[in-house]
Amino acid sequence: MPERRFLPTPLLAGYALYQIPYHCQFAIECRSCGVLKDMPREDLNQVSKDMSLKELSPRFRCTLCGEKNATIMAGDWANGAPER
């Protein structure tokens, strides 16, 4: 069965949440342990609509390893094998 993967749009990292189109999905990746999870827009809105994804990233803690070493990405989920 093909694995689902996240395709980030790096150019959106500098934009505030309210500036990112609503069709974009969000994912948060722990740079310490590598876990990748969905991040609903509503959860990000509760923190701040005016902060960029780069500014929001340090506020999140990994639920698996407990480290504060996250990256929030805007993009879309895709099915299939990674591109080579």
C-alpha cells in the first residue's frame, strides 16, 4: 500500500497564517525524532493568526519525544511513493 506523504510549499513559511490560502493543508514535523502529523488550521488559529509559520514553529512540543524542535509546513498531502 502506498504511503501518504506531505508536499510542503517552502515559500509559504514566511507568511502569516491569515495570508496562506485556505486550500493549503498543514503538517508539523519534529526535527528531533522525525514524526510528521496533520495540523488543523483551527489549532494554529488558536495560537495566532498574525504570526508566520517560522515564528509559530518554536511554540510547539512533540507529543512523542517531548522536544521543542518543530517545523510547521504548509502544502498538501499526496498518496504514492516518494519521487526519486
